[in-house]
Amino acid sequence: MTIEQYFILLKIEKVKEWLSYDELSLKEIAWKLGYSSTAHLSAQFKKITSLTASHFSKTGHSGRKSWLFCIDQFLQNMNVMYMRNLP
């Protein structure tokens, strides 16, 4: 996992959180997270979660990867990269 992929996962976790509160529109969430468009956010959300943002909102889907799981995966990948670079 690259740093870029890690930050994308963080953003998607934030999107899930905000969608679960049902206070912000997807357009507002995209703007707050610095996406160039709602379409870009929607495509990235579906690629990572296999769900559309609207389906996630409607179902309150809880079968998602947790924040801790994402951090754990990132740290494991960083450790592997570090170990490969040792002499």
C-alpha cells in the first residue's frame, strides 16, 4: 500500500462516517475532502467499498473495513517495505 492509497482509504473512511450522520450531501463531502468533483468521489468510493455512496447511506452498511484494520494493513505494508530495503 502506498502513502497515496493510505490517504485515499482515510478519506473514504471519513466519507462513510459523514454519510452515516446523514447531515451532509455527497457534494458537500466531496468539497470538504478536496475532491475535484462528486463524480470522482463517487467512483473512488465504489471502487474501494464495492457500494455506491447512496446505497451505503440507505442501508447504513456496517460490513466495512474498520479504521483500525486499515491502519494495521498500512503498518504491515510499511514494515515489509522497510525490511526489503535492509542490507
